[in-house]
Amino acid sequence: MDMRRSTPCSRCRQRFMAKSVTKGADVECPSCKPNYLPIPADEQYSSSQQQQYGLRSRMRCFYSQIRGKEHQSTVTPSLNPDPSAFNSMKIRSSKRAVLCGITYNNLKQYRLKGTINDVRNMRDLLINNFGYPGHFIRVLTEEESDPRFIPTRKNIEDSLRWLVSDSRQGDSLVFFYSGHGLRQPDFNNDEDDGFDETICPVDFQEAGMIVDNDLNTLIVRPLTPGVTLHAIVDACHSGTILDLPKVYMSKEKKWVNSSPPSGAEKRTNGGLAISIGACLDHQAAADTSAFTAGKMNGALTYILAEILKKLPGPTYGDLFDLINETLDNVNKSSCLANTRFLRRLFNSNFSQTPLLSSSAEFDVYKKHLFL
């Protein structure tokens, strides 16, 4: 709207101001052609104040109120309903989770679109299908207004310490991550392939990446007897992201030893750690709209959540068979048209093989998955 043409012209301003302005009335300037301007009702101003401040002042107030409402409507509600419960020593739950989704809004070239959807999907799954209390699901995304829940390296590490602290027999813990994953040379002789796998906090350029050794120390080593941790990592190069000693090869249907050549201890303190990585260590992971038109999701996260919603408590073997079958069908139908930027580097021959690893072997077709 052109405010210059919508206000009364100089010739009729005197006549206009002499007239009593009624709240909510419509004003038309007869000498400015039919520019019809609605004057809003405003309970804050009396009739005398309206005449004193004039039309322009009232319009400034009106449009500032509109802008305020528009701003309020775009604020994303927090996924952390009661942060004060996180640090309470009097309240605890046997089910706790840390969900981390990073879009990298500060890195336009590497921005991801499906990570927030992944976090929401996993949060709904844990609450509605596995009985996790919302107060004990800590969510870290760039949409959170509380600085404690921005996915910086420090906040992620602090949240992981919270996840495993005071854990007891019978506790079920979940760490979910959706974001970028990278590799870097391994100088500790801990990796057969010579590379450490990493996850990338939003500030990784300044604070550094979190490597698999760090994750093992933070959430694997502290696990005591009777405590089960599931890590679900939807990122590139995420196969052995927790450095667990046992890896299940789903195509060969067997466990293989993945202990570090250096002999470094990577086991738990008696608990069970299970990791589900989106792909093998040398592969990239898809961020795609193949499953929901116009809505981006991590391929692993979406398939995993859909299976667990429709088939509660599958065996790990059945789960991975269904995941691999779904990915094969999607790849054959060429649905993976929208993927992360790395797809361009693979000449569109994009595939991923999710990987199961564990701190101890088990029969994958007898043990059922309950998060």
C-alpha cells in the first residue's frame, strides 16, 4: 500500500481534521481519487487522543501491531517443554533421549533440509510408540531459542553426559543425530581403514568435530550392567560412529570383529550399546523427498520410524532386512532425486547400506528391538 497516496491531500487535510474521527470508520479523500483506507479501531486511544496524534500516528501504531503479530506467528515452538526437569536430581526417568538435528543455516552451500523433520519424527516415535516422557527428551536444533539447546559442540557433549549420568539397571537411552558426518585421518591406530568417523556440530569450523573416539568415551564406556543405549545416526560415514567392537554384516548375515588394531578398550562398563548407522563408513547418506512429496527427510530415519510404527518390536534382523529392501526398491525406482549436496559427486549412482554395530554379539533374529 502506498501510504503517500492513501492519506488525505493537503487541500482537504483541514476539512478532514475538523471532522470528528470515529474509531473503526473508513476515510476517503475526495480530491485524491478513490483511495479507500480503513482506519482500525484501537481501544488504547480516546477520541481526543486520536485527534491529537492524527492519522499517521495511528497508522504507525496499527502497522507495528501487525508486524508484531506476524513476528509472533513465525516463532517455532520449543521441542523442550520443561528444561528445568533436565537437571533435577529428584526426578528421573528410566527412558531418556538426546535428539540432535542440524541444518547448518550458517553454511549455505552445505545446508540440510530434512534434519528438523527427522528430529520431530523421532521425538513423536519415542513418545507415542515407546513411552518416553517428553520432559526427558532433550532436543538440540538451531530452531531452539534457549542457547543451551543450540547444537554446538559443547551443548552436544553436555547433553550426552546428561544422557548417561545416573543411569541404572533397566534404563533405556537413545542418542539420535541427523546432520553432516565426515572422516579424518586416524593417528591412534584405532581404525582398520585408517580413518576416524565424525559428526559435525553447528560450530565445527571453530570448535572442531566430535570424533568416534569421543562418542565412545562419552556414551559407551559409562554404561553399567542392565543399561541399554541405542544410537541412531543419520549422517554420511556413520557406520562405525561409536567405535563398537562388533559389526553385523546384514548381507553376509554374520558378525565381524571391529576391535581397534591398537588394542584400545572400546567396550562398555557392563551395559549394552547398539548403533544403527545410516551407511557404511565410506558412503554418503541420503536426504530425500522420495517418501513424502515436498518434505525432506533422512532416508534411514524415515524408513526406520515407519517400520517401528507399523511393526512394533521387530527383531534386529527383520528390521535391517526391511530397511535394505525399502532402500533397494527406492533406488530401483530412481526416487532419490533430491539428496544432500554430495549426490553430485557420485554421478547420481547414490546408494547406502545401513550398518548395525554393538558392544556384544547377539542373535539378530531372536533379539527384538525396543527403544
